[in-house]
Amino acid sequence: MGGNIIGKITAKEAPKDYGKFEKPAYSPPRYAFPIVWPILYLCMGIAYNLVKSKGTNTKAATATHDTQLSLNFLWSLLYFKKKVRGIVLI
């Protein structure tokens, strides 16, 4: 759900910006991203649920997952919407 929200917020900027970049020959085509990203997020959700179901050190796993996911969403906003690319490089 969060990925859909970020996708809608950055829908105008992301394709324009991506089209401007000089890309190497092995760079994936634009049409690959809407296919690959949902699969990636699905895999992240499955991995998260597997860790939670084991019950071992779930606080650390949850904190790590939530932090990474938050930074991932924030990165998209900062990079495509706000264009503060130096900050997102860090």
C-alpha cells in the first residue's frame, strides 16, 4: 500500500527523470520497474512475516524492517519529488 502511495506521488517526476539519465547498456528498460517493484515488496513482506513467525528477536527484526522501509519511501520522495539528490546519496 505504501509503495502505491509513493508511486502516485512521484508518478509524474520519476519517468521524466529516469528518461533524462545517461544509462549503461545493461540498464533495465522503463517498463520493467512496474513489474519488478511489486515483486520486490512482496518478497520483503514475505521475509518479514517469516521472521515474525519464528518469534526470535522480533523487536530487532521489526525495527530494522520498519527503518529500511521508511528510508526507502523517504528516498523516493526526496529523490524524485524534492530533487535533493545529494542528501539521498548519503
